[in-house]
Amino acid sequence: AGLAGTRRDKHIVFPRQVAMYIVREETPSSLPVIGQAFGGRDHTTALHSIDKIANEIKEDERLRFEIQSIRDRLYAAR
């Protein structure tokens, strides 16, 4: 269930794509490892998700801010 599940509802898909993007940017994890961690997905699905969010960040300042806020919270938690 949740982000690692197999559901494709829009309210779950987008946060899962953002999570994959952050994992890719902030860890040395490979695409196959990321795909597996998020519900056994193929590496091409992980790549699509990461590319999609990378492109949306360029266009959407609010999304860019939200992702930076998530990063800040991740590093503050250490």
C-alpha cells in the first residue's frame, strides 16, 4: 500500500514519482533498485517518473519549492 504499492490513482502516482525523483537525486540508488523499492516497477518506469518530475520542476516554481522543502526536512531529521 502507499507509495510502494501498485495503485495508479492520480493522488498516489504523483507523490510516488516525486519520491522516486528525490531518491534518485539524493542517493546512489540505481534505476532498477528504485523501481523495485516502489512496488516492483521496471527501471524504465522509474526513469520516466524521474524525467517527468525533472521537467515539471523546470516549469513549476511551486513544485520546485515543495521538493526543496522535503529535502530540507530530510536533512534536518538527521
